[in-house]
Amino acid sequence: MKIAAVIAAGGRGRRMNSTLSKQFLMLKGRPILYYTLSTFESLEEIGEIILVVGPSDIFLAEQEVLIPYCFKKVKLVEGGRERQDSVYNGLRSCSPQTDIVVIHDGVRPFVTKTMIKNSIEAAVKYRAVGVGVPVKDTIKVVDKGLIINTPARSTLWAIQTPQTFEYNLILRAHEEARKSGFYGTDDTVLVERLGYPVRMIEGAYENIKITTPEDMIVAEAFMNMGYGDFKR
Ligand SMILES: Nc1ccn([C@@H]2O[C@H](COP(=O)(O)OP(=O)(O)OP(=O)(O)O)[C@@H](O)[C@H]2O)c(=O)n1
Ligand SMILES: C[C@](O)(CO)[C@H](O)COP(=O)(O)O
């Protein structure tokens, strides 16, 4: 079975307030992206890794990540305006014989091999799966400063990545979304729109998406605690 990974790393990281795209910020002397790629590179199940970076970060990705750390499975692809465009570019760059694709945010470096393997196993069975965690806070739907709904917390999960799919299904879901001009903030929603059931399996609270400055402090602490499966 041919399994590919698409690593979404084409964003600007505006919420990080950094001139450097946040996926290239250093954590313990290495770029964040190094840690994410290292975990995927070390998984024998993953045949190829499509790394999607913004047009202005291609040279940086080569000089700061690919060359210094000699990743063998990584193929570099140019990202798009939105995350969905980047993932679509990545999907189109997978080899056509791909059976399963694992889509993961480059700024989630604490993903574990077990999480990735579990998502692959579930996708072989269910064709579409996301990892996530039950929310800890009570969530409110707010419109113009007014609370208009409080969904039952027992039904609410925060979805993370990896999100793993039968390749042809997610490619079709992206193509349908592009045709209708729909933009979502993750990939499972595109499959939901097709009316196809998507499974949720357990992620981990430490599988954080590094988004705002305080996440760097948390990430440093997680590093010190030994979280993550990357090569140290
Ligand atoms: N056009 C884009 C936008 C985002 N991403 C990637 O999708 C992941 C999750 O997105 P997010 O955390 O929102 O990253 P940014 O879009 O860079 O952050 P911001 O919204 O703060 O600008 C990141 O690894 C990011 O690099 C991408 O590949 N292409
Ligand atoms: C895909 C994702 O990580 C799931 O939680 C999230 O939706 C990405 O959102 P972002 O705004 O692109 O970071």
C-alpha cells in the first residue's frame, strides 16, 4: 500500500507576530519544521513526504531544513493563498498510485508515530479520519458579542492533525470544494460536505498547533519533558 504525507507549511504565521514564518522559528536550536518532518521521515509506512511551503519560503526551506538534515523522502511543493490551496497543491503532487494520504500541519511538531499509525489504520478501514481531543472549556456560539448557543460540551472535540484519507476521496473532496468556492479550515470538513462519514480518533493534548507567541513557551516546556517522536 502506498502512503504519502502532505505537510502543510505554507502559511505566514501572522498570529505569531514574527517576520519569519513561524514554521522556521527555532526550538532548541532547530526549526520547528525539522521536528515534524523528522517524525514522518522515520516512519517506514510513509513512502513520500510532500512538503508544501509558501513561494517566499522555498529557499529558506531548502537552506534551513532540507539540506542540513538530509531528509530523503521529502519533495518540496509551492503552497497557495489559503491552507486549503496549499493542501490541494500537495495532494496533486503525490504519486498517482497513492492509496492513503496523511495530511498534517507543519507546526504540530509533537505528533507521535502512534498517532500517525493509528490514523492510517483507521483510514484503511473508514476512508476518512481525524485525530482530536474532547474540549476542556465550555464552548459558546457568539454573534455580535451575544451568546446565542451553548452546544453540549460532551459532543465537542477539538480536531487536530493528522487527518488521514483514502487518497482519491480527499482529492475529490478538494476538487468539489474548489468547484463550489467553499473554503474550510480543515480537510475533514471537505469530506463531510460530500456526505461521507468521517471518524474521529484520540489525539493528544500535547499535539498542539504552534500558533501564537505563548505556544513557543509551551513547546519549549514540552521539549524539555521529552514529548514528541522526532530524532533528538
Ligand atoms: N496558505 C497556507 C496557510 C497555512 N498553511 C499551513 O497550515 C498549518 C496550520 O495553519 P496556521 O496555524 O493557521 O498557520 P498560518 O496560516 O501560517 O498562521 P496564521 O493564520 O496565524 O497566519 C500551518 O502549518 C501553516 O503553515 C499552509 O500550508 N498554507
Ligand atoms: C487543520 C487544523 O489544524 C485543525 O485544527 C486547523 O483548522 C488549522 O487552522 P489554521 O487557522 O489554518 O491554523
